[in-house]
Amino acid sequence: MPHIDLPAGVPGISAGFAFRPETAKPMRELAHTLLHQPSTLSAGERELIATYVSARNDCHFCQSSHAAVAACHLGDGSVVEKVKADFRNAPVSDKLKALLAIAGKVQKDGKLVTTADVEAARKLGATDLEIHDTVLIAAAFCMYNRYVDGLGTWQPQSPENVRPDGETTGRAGLYGFSRVVADRYECAGSEAPPGAGSAPSPRDGLRTPPKLSLWALRTGRYHWSSWARRRQSNSPA
């Protein structure tokens, strides 16, 4: 049961984004930059870091959803499960293992990361940018995980409920996925930057709330809960 009046039936971080779109925008842009923009780390490797940190934080929604995205990129869900269980013996590169070690320390306490940790990653081929992004992915997902759990968001428990969304995100990116979520919950789609990816829209024929976007309320007039109450009472917007 959510601790505040979040939109009913909207899972995980999507509910928080719908409730407070002003903060959703920079949070979504940060995740998109870290996980989906061009990088010398593959999208699958970056999603593994996000999944590993989320699993260590025991955030069911984030670890399940990003595990599904990682599996889509890697083509093998068993690799994801092995990383979550014991990354040192998982079938991933030694460089990624060194970066996961750094991510695990950031998850506990950033001060635990040592010069030796960084040098070990460098010796295995990690660049300073890759080390930077590993630290930031780990730190950001600690924030996302605590945001999801701290609000008491609804989190589907079955992996089957998150796998299709993970596959959509893997193919279309976060902005493409946001369009799908917006369509599913009958609200206006997100505003994606050029080249951010797209996904099919099944919105035709759905009633949409005026000036309401799941991800971005521009006017500040409408909140999901007030629109839902108006729709239920059939009062004019």
C-alpha cells in the first residue's frame, strides 16, 4: 500500500514519476544518459550494474525490471541471475567484474571505494569515464531504489509481469517504454528528445486526461489523483 496518494495500479517508479513529473524529468534523463546513450560499456553491461546494485538494495521492482532489460540486451537471462548471486564467478569480463566490485562498494558507502579498486579496474582496461559512470549508476540506483521503496509503491511480484516491459525498454529505450506506459494507463505520452527511441502506440480511441502526461505535467494544474476523481464523478475537467 503506497504511503501517499499515488496513482492506483501504476507500478514502481512509474507511480512516483506520475505523481511528481517535475522531478521525474531529470531522473528519467539521468537514467537514459547512463544506460542508453552511446558508451564503451555495452547497454547490457550497464544494465547489469543497475540490476546488481538494485538487488543488493533488495528493491524488487528495480532489480526485476532492469534484470529483464539486461537479459534482453545480453540474450541470456541466466547471466543476469549469476551476476546477482556471485558476480565474481559469473560469465562476464574481468573488467566488468572489477567495475561491479566498485559498484558494490558504492552501494554500501562511497567512502569504501579505494585507489586500489580503481587501479585494479584500470589494469583490466576500464577507462576513467567507465569508472565514473559505474560509480554514478550505482549511486543513482541507490536513489531510485530508495525512492521506489520509500514511497511504498506497488510492485508486481511475478517476473512475468515485468519481462515484457524489460524487453520493450531494451528495444526502444526509456523514452520508448514511457510511451507504452502512458498508453497503458490512458494518459498522454512522454515528450522524448529526437533520436531517443520510439515504440508502437495503442492509444487510438482511449480517453486521455486534458493536459496530463504520465511523465510531464507542464501546467501544474492537474495531478493524477484529482483527474481520476473528476473522471469517476464525470465532472468536467
